[in-house]
Amino acid sequence: GGNHGAAVVYAAAKLGRRATIFVPEVSSPIKIARIRSYGADLRVGGARYADALDACEAFIRTSGAISVHAYDAAETIAGQGTVGLEWEQDAPELDTVLVAVGGGGLIAGIAAWYGGGGKGVGGGAEGSRCLHASLEAGHPVDVTVESVAADSLGARNTGPLVYEIARAHVDHVALVPDEAIIDTQRLLWDRLRIAAEPGGAAALAALTRGRYVPRKDEKVGVLLCGANVDLGKLAVGT
């Protein structure tokens, strides 16, 4: 994955290692350039995230490289869960945290950190709903992916580890249409001058579009994750 990939490459560089990162063709050029700037061997592994994952796994089998899964791995989930730690330190009064959902590693880590002390709610795209579908089905399921947020939220299957954590600690996933995500990107830019990629705006879109309705006096935190967006396009609203 793109944001995860950049973090892996940065960490590898600090350790004096060279990372090989697989991304799908839908990846933002901004995201690809950022990953390459850290010195990665970046490879486009197919049309969608699932294709890139297949290419990555084939490379691992032949090269013996260490696998760093974008979401369904204990190490990834634990690392992303540190956002929950920071959130609790910065805003201990929160009742609910809204987090963008693709494969689900980010919300799994944050919700696991809070455990019974907080309520994790996912904000996802209607066209990329693998965690939502898995929670409905009662087990991980494959879904088709067709969304403006497929770049960062385009996982086909949430995976068993993420599913088990989400089943225990995530309240639900609120889905929003692509047009709501795009409108929220523009809202963030127009009002706050925050540049968010589609996946980064999904959680706020769930709130602004009423897909998640807080109780009276409920304190809600919204995570904005991912800024890999062309500022020129964002500024003119395209």
C-alpha cells in the first residue's frame, strides 16, 4: 500500500536496508514519487491492490525477502495502533474515533489500543467495503473494488487477523459514496487548507454526510490520514 509503503521504505533506509515496494496501477503519481524519493525499488504490480499483493508475495517466495504486509500483520497493526496512543494522550476525552478503512489495519490497531475504553468506527467507501462486508458475513470475504479511494482503501479482503480484532473492538463501518469523499476533500481544502487524498477524507465524509450520527454531547475524533494528492487539481476542484 502507498502510505504504508512510504513508512516501510523510510524505516528500511534508517536501518541501511533497501526495500522493494509493490503498488497497483491506481496509485497516485504523488505517492509513487514520494516512495521512490526514499530510495525504494518500487514496482507496479498490477491493476489493483490485490494484484500488487500477489506480485509482492511471488517476489517474497523467490527472493526470501521479509514480508511486511500492508495491514493484516501483527507488526503492522501494532505500529498503526500507536496512533491510538497519541490520540489518547492528546484528547483523552474522546468517546468515539472515526478512522478510514481499507484493509483495516489502521482501525484494528487503534481500536485494539482503546479496547473497551473507546469506540472505533470506520469510514469507508461504498465501492471498497471489505471490512464492512466481512463483519456482515461473520468471516473475511472477498469484495470487488471500484472507488475513487481505491488507491489507499482498495483491499479486496480484510484478512483473518484484522477481522478478529475488528470483530471484537470496532463498532461498525459507515460507508459513503465517492461523491461525498470528493466533496469532503474540497471542504478540507477550502475551509482548513488541509490536503487529503480520497482515502484520507473518508472518515470525515462519514460524519459530514450523516452516515455516522453522534449522540448529543458525544466527543468525536476524526483521523485524517494520507495527503498524496495533486494540489493543483485539488485547488481547482477537479
